[in-house]
Amino acid sequence: MKHSKKNQTIKSKTDKTKIYDIDEAIKLVKENSHTKFEGSVEAHIKLGIDPKKTEQQTRSSIIFPHNVGKKLRIAAFVSPEKINEAKEAGAFLSGGEDLINQIKEAKKADFDIAVAEPKMMPKLAQIAKILGPRGLMPSPKNETVGTDIKGIINILQKGKIIFKNDDTGNLHQVIGKVSWEADKIKENFQAFLEIVRKSKPSSAKGIFIKSVTICSTMGPGIRIKI
């Protein structure tokens, strides 16, 4: 495959064998971003886990110092008396068994995240095979299950992001925009790395964070010293 002169020039500015400190890496990411749209800055972390083992799944949440999230389409699974409360808080979809049946019949979930009252969780078993593979199943661990639905939705709308490892045991997360000041990107990166460190499963042995790479949208990956 032939690469454009622009891509060749960009890659020539980075050394794949070198591990950079975060300040230098962010500078390179910003310099090497040449998309016609505003690119994101992404962090990719290789974890020392066995993704096939349920007990080693790495999942957590974070509210970044500087909000990187878009406005979320939130589905709220609630009892009838809380439907209006969820809507007023900003839920994209709000309902009980009617919403569950709607998703069950359509066999798809057109929203970004789901929250639920504890009493609704047994009923969600009907659509677990639809929500689960998409990472949309509400969970107490992710603080998306609770009686204070309004409070949960408000926190999510402030930029709370839930992340989990993929099938290969890696984490992928947007931590900022290329146009941001370097300090903002750095603060978000450090906050994300700290949360990931605290999320190490007790059954994961050896080195937990094997490598960290950051890049811009469509830009080359730059390895970070950790």
C-alpha cells in the first residue's frame, strides 16, 4: 500500500522504537494532526489481563477534568412514576416494560448508555442479550443503577464516561481534542491513567499496564513513558 507524502512526512517525525514523555508526546500529536476536521486525542492502553476471563474484565468510569464527551443519548428504565422525572433530567428514552418490549421487538438499542432503578433490573434480563454485547447493560459497579435516577442522569450529562476493555484486553479512550492546550490534554491523560491503575482486577497477576500509546485521529501512535 502506498502512503501519501503527507503521511510519510508525519511518520518520519516520530520514532516507533522510542518511548516519549507525556509532554513531548502531546506536542508531537498536535503537530502531526492534519485532518480537515477537528481531530481527537486518543489514549490506547494494553493491559496484562486475560479478556476471556470474566473476573479480569477491566471496567470503570471517569469524569475528566476537561469534558471530552458529547451529549449522551440516555435510556432510563424506570417505574411509571419516574418516567417524567427521567425525561426532565434529560433522558433520551424513558420507560418501563413498554420500553423493554420496544427494544426486544426491534432487537436493537439506539442510545449511548442506559440507567435503571434496581427494581427494573430483573425485567431487563429479557433484553440482556441485546444490551450486554453492546456494553449497555446498567450496572451498580458503573453507578448506572440506583433510586436517584435524576442524579445519575445529571452526572452522566456532566461528562461521566464509562470505559471497559475490548476483546483483545486493550482500552481505548478519547482524552481531548487536538485544538486544546497541551496542559488540558495532559491533565485528562493523567486522570485516565490513574483511574485505570486503580481498576486492576484482583485476579490479574504481573504487569497490569503493559504499554500506553496516544495519537490523534488518523495520526501515528506515540508510546508513552509510564
